[in-house]
Amino acid sequence: MAIHPDLLEILVCPVDKAALSLKADGSGLKCQQCHRVYPVKDDIPVMLVDEATIEVS
């Protein structure tokens, strides 16, 4: 089960309030501005800055 598009539409990065996009493999939500990736565990996005990683590419 993937993240519902309506939920993806309203979620923003907690750091800079920028839009998020689902990674191709569905493992996380990537911020378009700061490149933080918030993990998705059991189909639930973990929107905690301490849990995020930074992915440049």
C-alpha cells in the first residue's frame, strides 16, 4: 500500500515547509528544497527531523 495522494499533497518538510515527493522505491519522502528524506515505515511517513537523512542526488 502506498501513501495516499491526498496525504502527499498536504505534507510538507517540517524544516523549511517545502513540498515533498515520494522516492521511486517508496522508502521515503524527499524534500525538494533541503534534500532531507523522511522514512516511510509500515506505510506511515515519519516526519521527524532526527529520523531524516540528507540525500543530495
